[in-house]
Amino acid sequence: MSTTKKIQSALISVFSKDGLEPIVRKLHEQNVTLYSTGGTEDFIKNLGIPVVPVEDITSFPEILGGRVKTLHPKIFGGILNRQDNESDVQQMKEFDIPQIDLVIVDLYPFEKTVASGASEQDIIEKIDIGGISLIRAGAKNFKDTVIVASVNEYGLLLDLITEQDGATTLENRRLFATKAFHVSSHYDGAIFNYFNTDETIYKESIANGQVLRYGENPHQKGFFFGDFDAMFKKLHGKELSYNNLLDVDAAVNLIAEFKNDGPTFAILKHNNACGLASRKTISEAYLAALACDPTSAFGGVLISNTKIDLETAQEINKLFCEVVIAPAYDDEAVTVLQEKKNRIILVQNDVELPARQVRTCLNGLLIQDRNNITDNKEHLKTVTITEPNAQEIEDLIFASKICKNTKSNTIVFAKNGTLISSGTGQTSRVDALIQAVDKAKAFGFDLNGASMASDAFFPFPDCVELAKKAGITAVIQPGGSIKDELSINYCNENNLAMVFTGTRHFKH
């Protein structure tokens, strides 16, 4: 039997009629018998095209307020029969079941209904029964049946039946079945997640993915699954790479710590901040952030917590950078930034980030709640005789926000709303501190009067000893070591202020 089949009959039952008219007209032009239900039936009739109501096949009306329309052996027999199976062929004749070659169906908008804040009763009514059954039946029997389960596939269907005069190949039908099973599995996943309260069960389905040029390195394939367009409006530049996306993610998480602060600008490289400053204007903040480490800023990702104006854009334009992100731009600023052909310019939308973070681990996944605690003044407990002054408190909070978003082990030095230096991703906290001191010296920063943040506690007093020698006057750390008193005693003996937050900020 030929694997190429001509469509002679079609069942159409859809919630959304967008884009349906050209398909219906083309099928009618090709003398395809159309079957339909309810609103779709009325839609086809209004086009002046003949349509057979499903009730004429089943001899049974829609019941239970429309909950049952197509669930009938004559409908599913027409879809599921195997045309190369003699028994199926005989039963089709015996029970007068019409052949259905094409099924066009979509599903009630369950996810949109949940997102709208609708009542549970309304949400339950948007759990599709007949539609999902039609999709599974058509997809299962792809050898004989074409299943179109989404408006996203209307264009493909119309092209095929136009170019191939209403015929489809086995490969065509298998492709539609694959897309249909994607629709049904995504739909079922959304319903399960609505009901599920067991945190040890994880199901996720992301419908929109894109192929990247490559992964972390050119020999690795790379993909992004997510709704990038919901988070950003891209104004200019080349396609984002795998590494760009990682840096953008780090930048977005970091700047979120400063969302409600004054003008703040951050520069990131390899997921860590190499420059960050808060000032009265965003231009001043950018220049101060750049001064933190102008070497690392080359090729970095830049992000602002407020609108980028012309003055700031002109300064940015002097630097080679991969990505610039801001909630808004002056028109003149965009014009200047676009002078670099490949520079990626993104407008960040105010979108809530996922509540949980997921990463691969061994042969499975690690999932955790997002670290939503940002240290603030109310969290601080002074544990030393010397108390931090007002400026030191501001700098301690500032440094802690950066520290939380820097790879462990990490030490961050800050002074007057500016990142002075940091030690990142070291195997010991002492090494991180030494790295931060050396880096500050390399760029000519005076650490006298600076504040220091640590992502975790000090098990020994060696870190505060080194910090004191470097000129640090105030320290913020979570506390919690059984030897906290050793560090506290050293600070008391050397007039260092130290505060505990009670919250560790490891970032691996």
C-alpha cells in the first residue's frame, strides 16, 4: 500500500479559529468532506462551505454542557482504523464508520486560564478531554491519519496540501504526530503541575527552544529553552551565544539586588562582577564601575538598573563590550550604541524570574529554591565592641549583594558605593582574600576604610587578620562557626567592626 495518501475527509474542532479560514477553503477546493462541531461548525458554515455535523455521524447530540462532543466509537473508529488491516476495514463497513483522514483540533487554554487568576471551577473546565483524545488518536495512527494539534502548524499544513494537491507522505504525517505528542505532553504536564503538591516529583515542559551557534566551546552543541522575548526586547546586535546567555543571566540576577537603589551600573565577565558602582547619575556609576577593573571589562556584559542616557552611551561606546542591558534607553543613546555592528543591546522587561533553579547533576537534576534573601540593615547583628558607622553599613550591604552573586569561595571589598575588588571561585577563603587584596593594589585602590563581605563564615581568625593588615575597617559575614569567638576577639582587639547576618550565600 502506498505511503502517500490523499486527504478526502477532515474533522475540524478548534477553540481558536485564527488562521483556519485559508485551510478550510483549500480543503473545500480539493473536495474534502468536512466534519465539525459547535462553534467551528458555525464558523465553516458562515464561510459558505458545506460541513457535516458530528451528530449526523454519531446520532448523538453534544451533552453535559459541551463536555462530551466527539467521544464516540464512530469518530474514533474513523481516526484509528488501520487501512491495511482487513479486520479494521470490515468493521468500518459493518458499523458504517466514515474514514477521517485529517484531524485539526486544538486544546482549551488551560495555562492561560491558570495565569489569569481564574477560579478553580473555571480552570477545571479548561481541562480538555475530547481534544486531547483526538490528538492522541490521530498521532497514534499517523500511518493513515494527519493530525494538526496547534495553530502553529497551520502554515505547514496549508503549504503541504497546496503543493502536494491534498496528499501527504508518511514522513509528513510522522512529523505532525511528533508535534502533536509535544502538544499533548506539554498540556498534561501543565495540568499535573497545577494539581501537584509533592515537591519530590518534578515535571517541566518548555515549548519554545532555539538552537545556538554552539555551546560553551565550538565543539559542543548548544540550545536555549525559554521565552527570551518575554524577558528582553533586542534592539541591535548579533545572536546571543551560550556564554552570552550565561553572563546575561548572572547580570540580571546581580542587578536585581539593586533594583530599588539609586543609579547603579555593573560590568560582568564570566558570570562575576568585575565592576559595580552606585552614584547620583548613571554616567558616574558607569565610569566608577569601569575603573574597578578596566582590563576585565573588555568584552564584558554591561547592565544598568535605570535608563541609559546619551552621556553614558558615549562613554560605553569607547569600550568593546558584548552586551548592554538596561530597562530603557534614550533614543540618542541607542543610536550611539548601535555604531558597533555586533554589540547586543537589550531592553530588560520587568519579568519575575522562576522561583526555582535547575541544573544537571550526575545522571539527574539538582533543584533548589532561588536565593531570595538580600541582606539588609534589619538582618545585621553587630558582634564586636566597635560598631560600623553609617557609611560602613551602606558599604557592607553593598558588598554583601555582590558577594551573594559571586562564585564561592569569595571575598568582596567595597568602599563608598563602589566595588574595589573581589576574590572569586577560590578553594579557600584565605586565597580569595589574598586575591582581592592583590587585585586592589594592582589597580591602585586604597583599602583603608573599606568594608569586606564574605559568602560564608570564618572558621579561623586568619581572614580578619589579613583584612586588618590591608586596611579594612568593617566586615560582614553570616557567622555560625564554632570558632566565631576567635574572629570576634581579634576584631575587638584591633578595633574592627564586624556584623553577622545569619545567612550564608554560597554560589557554586
